[in-house]
Amino acid sequence: MINGLKRAAALGAATVALAAGAVVGTVATASAAPQHDRPPVASHHCVRMAGQGTRMWHPTFRDRHHRWYAGYWTRVWHPVQRECRR
């Protein structure tokens, strides 16, 4: 009975130590990771690209019932973008 209690206490202590080591290792890795901070806005040259519509061709195709559909043009809208260069 006493040997079983000793074994359970040792196993519990080992589990706690292993969990604590994992937490410390994770925190140490996260703090040692390089920080990718963006430079100040003044060093960027940002251009706002206007939205635009482009034409896209949809080719001729045949559906699963063997009906042919003619090709056609559609307009695709590309929204406003912001391009920043250093």
C-alpha cells in the first residue's frame, strides 16, 4: 500500500515537472522569436490604386446534357488596393 502511494506521488511529481518544463520552453521560445515590427509610416511610400473593371472571356463549353453554350465576355471588378513600398 505504501509503495503504491510513493509510486503515485513520484508519478504526479514527474507529471508536474514535465508540464512546467513544457510551459517554460514555450514561453522562452516565444520571447526569443524575432519580432517583425513594421518600420514607421514615414519610411513607406504608399500609393492607392484605384478600383478597375477588366474584361474576362468565358470560353465556349458543353454541359453534361451535351448542350453547347457560346463564349461571352463579362466585366470583373477589382476593388481599391493600397500598395506600399519601402
